[in-house]
Amino acid sequence: MAEAAAMRLGRDKTSIPVPEVFDAYMDEGTGNGCIVMQYIDGRPLDQVWGSYSKTQKESILAQLRRYLDDSSAKNPTAYGPFESEAAFHEGFVRALRERGQNSWTEMVVRFIGALPRHRIVLTHNDLAPRNILVRDAKVIATVEASILKVGSTSRLTTGLIGSQPGLRREF
């Protein structure tokens, strides 16, 4: 289950507050994925943003900035996080080849070698107020971790934040 794996990766390899995943499975009756995770006693930021003072809002933005800036590893492994894009590509190729070497794998390896170079970071692709849990003006968790992705920037822009007044700016 990709979302559970992404949540574990985010929790284990970054300082981003992500609920602990206890179990993940496919419900045989419905075919739906189920994740059993830590309960976080907080409110979605979009529900409480308007009740916070300017100072509290600035504090929340500063916390989010730190989480985005700190996408580095706490405990690196052979499969990441990686110090460089070249190391990321090497790890990806290694994982592909461990699953079996064939013409498809080698085609993907050649494709990876031809990719343009850029900075690699781990980022939350839907970091919107509805996916940020807060309590007492403190960010206590991010949710919707299935969209944690490897991207080319850690910069948070208006498009990622959404349309909450006061959050519509890069930071």
C-alpha cells in the first residue's frame, strides 16, 4: 500500500510530523485499502486559520517552512534519502535491477541516465490547509501522505497551499 509506505518514509526520514502507521491491508470484501494509524488530536488548519492571530499564523508558517527545508535524512539507508541526484538515480537503478534484469529494466536505466539534472527533495505534493493538523497554533501532523513524492524543489508556492487568505504567497 503506497500511502502507508509513504507515511512511514516521511515519519522515519524527515522531521515532518506524520501519524505512525500500525498496519495497512486490503479489505478483501470491498477491495479498499485500509490504514490503521495513530490518532492525532488536532484540527485541520483550514478550519482554524481565521481564528489565529497574526503572530500565531506567522509561527505556523515558520514551522511549515522548517519542515519543508528539513527534507534531509535522519537515518539514511541504501534506498534513500540520497545526498545527490546521481545517488538517487543509482539507488533507483539498483532497486530496479534487484527486481530482475531484462530489456525493460535496461530501457528504464537508459532513460534515467538521460534525465536532466536538478535538485532532488522529498516533498508533500498536496500540502494544503486541509491536510495540516494543528493544536494551539502548533503543527502536529500532516496527512494525505500518499502524495509524498520526490520532486525537484522544496519551495512551497501558492498552488500547493491553495486559496486560504493570508497563505497565498511563496515562502
